[in-house]
Amino acid sequence: MKKKKKKKKKRGKRNKRGQGGSEDKSQEKQEVAQEHLGSVSSSYSSPLREPQAPLVPMWTSPSGEVVYGITDDPTAAEAYHWAFHEYKNKRARQELLPTVRSSISAAIEHYNPEQKKTLLNASKSIGTGIIIECDEVKNSAIILTSAWLICIKKPFDDWSHKDYAPEAKVTVHMLDDTISVCRLLYFSKHFDIALFETVGGLTIPIMPLKSDLEYGQDFCVLTRDINIDLICTTVKVKYLDPYEHQHNHYMFIGGSIPKCGTGGALADFSGNTVGMLFCTLPMVAFLPSSLILTCLRLWKKFGQIVRPQLGLKFKTVDFQEMTLIELLSRKYNITSGLIVGEVSAECAAEKLGIRVGDIILSLQGESISSIIQLENILLSIGERYLEEGNDSSSKVDIKVNFRVLNEYT
């Protein structure tokens, strides 16, 4: 009976190992790994060390070089693989820290410490919109962004019909992780800008709008990606005109931004906003601050933004090939102006006799050298017209001086 009892006890022990054997084995691996390979603790505070492989000499080459490989000892090899697995897991967790991540942005930065301080301060008022005004009494702020935010039908061609949903609910995710509901104040279909008011505990510095900028000058893209991480890259303003499918008021920069970066800022290195970004193809566009400032002035004075519609697309003489610039200078004594690229059917300009290839020299008696200059003149015409008490749907007389080059076509 005693022998039988002893055997039964042994069998019971085997059953217990059968039920919890995997746990015992795992524990055994950990103990062996720590004994032979050093600590690879997954604790946050423990140092991260790659475990050393249990290498043994495998063979010697004719030149006398010893070649090593993993030991045939299954316990040591299995312990090493377990330890290396733990090491990789901890390294992956560590790389989630923002200070350890190899690169949040792929862009190469060349900013000095003072520029970084300026851009850091400017970034506080930048998201996929630009805070342009704060009211401490109302504890509110006005955000300038793109009307694409409420556009429910946006064709590739800017000149095609677009549908908007001004009643759409828009929320702002602030940089302190709070969320605020916005109220739409106004939006312009032509310029695709929108103004929203948000209320909340806002103590945010305003990034001033500055109208001065030069082609070829270095500026900084300040916008955010889908994770609200800052996108900060140095770019140059390109000597480019808008493409056929784009409105006349765009200027362009090099580089790229994500679609969610639309509404961000193009800034100078003094912390001023010189334009608002649009994710367009084939180049990133921006609406210059000179136009934004005029639009804001019109909105504040009249509650609307109006400008005469010419029905024309343009190309800047200064942006053309040197051969064409020299020819225009030599044969026509023209050194600047806007070349007519397209004329809308039945528009006033067509009835006036303006055709593709003609050159606009001045508008309202003011010489024209860039499309943005023309856009600013058109907005000033709209402003004066509203000041005189006219309706935005009324007609207005515009004095255009142009040179006909296609008299034989």
C-alpha cells in the first residue's frame, strides 16, 4: 500500500506539471537568460542592452580566420532568442518617446537657436488654421482657415461649381488637448477662405500678417500633420503663375504638405505670416497676406468680400523665357505686364476686344507687373464701390490699358 501511495503521489505531481508546464518552462527560460546573457528587463527604468549571442567557434578558414555561430546547446540558444525578443519589445516601446524617435519630420533643418525660438513662439497660434485675433473680454479667438473645411463638392478645376455646407459642425483641437466648437463667421467662395470664432481659455500669441514678400526669398512652412505634430520646413517662393485650373490669386512654394496641412501658415523668420497654405497640385499654393489683409478689411467694414470679375486668365511677362522677354522688349517695347492666357465666353473683356495673347499693361491707370498686384487692385475697386453704397451685384466700370498682339489671328 505504501508503494502504491508513493506512485500515486508521483503521478499527481506529473499531472500538476502537465497543467502548468508552459509557465514553468517560460520561467526557466527567463532565469537561464538572465543568468547567461545579462538583464534585459522590460522595466522602463532599466537600461536597454542588447543581449550577447552565445557564439562558439564553428570552423577556421584557410587564412586562419575563426568563424563563429550560435551554440548547439538548445537551452542557451533558446534563452538567447527569448532575451532578444524582450530586447526588441523594449526598444520598440522606448522609440515611442518623442525624444527618442529617430525622426518626427523627414526634413533637414538649418535653423539657428534664435530662429527656432521665433518659430516655436509662432507655432503656438498655428494649426490647420491661423489665429488672427483674440478677445480677452469675450475669451474668444478668430481663426483664419481654408473654406475647403466646409466644402462638400470640390472639383479639381477651381473655376467649376463648388458646394459648401456652412451649417456643418466644426470643432477645434487645441494644442493643450482641449476641444472647442467653432462658429462660422464668414467664408469666401472665390478666395476659399473661412473665418471661425472659438470660445475657450485662450492665451495664445497672435502671429501678425505681413504683406511684404519677395520671390526667391526663404520662408518657413508652419502647419501640422494628422497627429498634430508640427511641420516646419524652409521653402522658397517660386517664379510661377497659377495653372489653368487654378484661380489667379495663388502664389507657389517648393516642397509638399499633407492635405490636412491646408490652412497652415507660410512665415518669415521674424514670426510673421506672409501667406496661408493650400495643398494643391502640382505645386503647394498659398494666398499671400497682402490679399488676406484686404479681404479681412472688407469683411470687417462691409461683412462681405467683393471684387469685379474680369473673366481672364493671365501669365506674368517677367516669368517667361528670356527669349520671349527680349522679343517683347525689342519689337513691342513691352518689359512688364500680364499676358492674357484665357478669355471666358461672353465676358466683358471679350466684348471689349481683349483676346488670348494680348498684354494687359495697366488697370485703373496703375501699371501692372504681377497677378497679385492686379488682384489687390480689383479688391480695392470692390472696396470703393461698397463705400459708395453700391450693391455687390452691380456693374462697375474698369479702365484697362492693353496691347493687341494678335491682330492677324
